[in-house]
Amino acid sequence: MSRLTERLLPARLGRPFRWLLGSSWVSNLGDGIVLAAGPLLVASLTDDARLVALGATLQWLPPLLFSLVAGVISDRFDRWRVMVTANALRIVVLAVLATAVLTGHVSISIVLPVLFLLGCAEVFVDNTSSTLVPMLVARKDLPVANARVMTGVVTLNQLAGPPVGAALFALGHAWPFASQILLVVAALVLLSRVRLPRIERTGERRHVRHDLAEGLRWAATHPAVRTLVLTIFIFNITFGAAWSVLVLYAQRQLGIGAIGFGLITTMGAIGGLVGTGCYGWLTRRVTLGNLMRIGLIIEALTHLALATTHTPWVAMVIFVVFGAHAFVWGTTSATIRQRVVPLTLQGRVNGVNSLGVFGGLVLGSTLGGLLAERYTVATPFWFAGIGSAVFVVLIWRQLRHLDQGDDDAVVEDAAPA
């Protein structure tokens, strides 16, 4: 057992990282449960595709509104306290939703604001959490540490959580949300064991606008980070259009129910596990830029294949392939940012990246709901596939900057080029 533990979590990563990882994994299980239960609750209250897509939009809108501010707060204040405060807000909001469901007072007018408030709290949790790994782990060990964090996302958030959430929802609509409350509390207990090193911050009191501008300027002038933000923004427009109506796609085009919808995410997680096993082999043989190029081609083909199939098992195979791509992309992107961005700027640059991520998702999900309501649930997938293919051609040359991330990674305090 000790040899297995050492292989999975090498001692050199340190005990504080293990506590942080445990907190992350527990929290991801809770998020995975609600990942399936949230859309199912919305779909149980309305069959209007625009409202279903609005549920996804309201979860993705807070990062668009608050990511930059969350980055400033992460860089200005004690990051451990930021995590605790934001998670406490999540507990309160989840308790309100669970109570409304239990008492029979739940409605779409309650669920949608709750999803928005949960998204607001998660902005600060996710932004701050992403800055903790480079505080606890040596630069050379960041790929291993990020792979372990992403393994928790894959196995618990995507693989175990959604089927559990769908099953709990079938037993009683309040159960998934009550379960997440318990898991957030457990994550906070584990987080309380983490002691973070002090960061030397400037004693100068500066206006928030100065800090915001500094983070934006750094991200805009660093070639690798700038390319990552541009790419994720463009491709999340197409991804958001398709995935915002995924629950309706599963029901109407594939003809599967709540448990089947949960299995969609599970298939993606299985693909993520494949990506986990192959990641080290891939990065030793393929440049980062080429990994991204291959992944984006896979993404375009994924949307087109889903648009054409009505067979559940074919769709499940497609989700496995997409899950492997998503893991490789996410792990590589996080490692590049953590290696090249100074600790004092981690929160703000992560905020800029989140702005790209969720700006694309909000635009895409809004468009996806309109397309599905006006035409069919397959239309957003056609838009995603054709749009992704066009975008691949347009940004192809820009992806060469991601190869520079390997060189920048060995520079102790890489400065923007």
C-alpha cells in the first residue's frame, strides 16, 4: 500500500499538498453530483429549451462577471480565508435550495437565481484553489501535481458524481443538494489542515483598477498565455452552444432518461482516465502546440459526429474520445500557466483565463438555446462542429506559441515577451 501511495502521491509533493488534494477530490465529488442534478431539476420544471439553456448560462455567467475581481482578491488577501468564506456561501445557498425542494416550494424562478449564486461562490473557490498548487509544489513537479488534481476531476466530478447525482435525484429531488452540503463541509475540514507559505506582497496600497490592468497586461503580452486565452474563448463558444442543451439532446435525440444522461458524463470521465494514462507518453513525444492542434480537430469532429448520431452507444464512444481530449487540454493549459506566471500574479492571470473560458460559454449557451428552440436539438451541434472547423483554420498559426511554453517553463521568473 505504501508503494502504491508513493506512486500516486510521491512524498516530494509534501503533506500539505495531500490535504489540499483530498479537499479538492471531496469537493469535486459534490460538484459532480450537482452537475447532473442541476440540469435535471431545471428540466423537471420546464421543457422550454431557452430556459434549460438559461440554467447553464446562469452557472457560466458569474465567472464572466467576477473572474477578474476574484483574481485581484486571490492576489491581495489570504487565499485560505478566501476559500473558506466562498465555500461557506455555497453551503448557505445549497441549504436554501434543498429546503425549497423538500417543502414543495421549488420553482424555476427559485432554481435559476440559486444556480447563479452558486456560480458566484464557485468563481472565488476555483480561482483561489488554482493558485494553491504552485504555492505548495516545486515547479518541476507541477505536471505530476496537476495530473493528480485533474484525476480527481475526472474520476469524481465526471465519472462517479453524475451517476450518483442522477440516482439520488431519482430517489428524491432534494437528496443531491443535501449531499453536496455534507461534502463541502468535509472539504473545508480537510482544507483546514493545509498551511500555506507566506507570499511577499508589496505593501503599497493600489487601486483595484491598477491590479486589474496589471493582470490583463501580463496575460496579453505573454505569447503562450495569450494564445491559451484566445483559443479557449473561441472554442468555448462552440462547445457552450452544444453542451448547454445536452440534457435535451440526451432525451430527444438519443432517447435516454435521467440515468442515461448521467452516463454521458461518465463516458467522458472514462476518456479522461485514458488521457491520464497516456499523458506522460504523449508529452514526451508530441509538442504542446501539436497536442493542442490534434485536440481541437478532435473537438470539431466530436460535435459533427454527435449531430448525426441517434444511437446511444455510438454517442457514448464519442464522449469517451472527447473526455480524453479534455483532460489533455486542461492539464497542459494549467501547467503552462502555473509555470510561467509569477505567484503574485497567479490569481489575476487565472481570472483572465476564466474570462475567456466563461465568456465563450455564456455566448455559446445563449446561442445554443435559441438554435435548439428554433430548429432541433441537433442544430447547436452542427453549429459547433462547423464553427470549430473554421476556427481551427483561423488560429492554426497562433498555436505555435504554445511550443514556447516548454522553454519558458524552465525560467524561474519568466517575463512577458
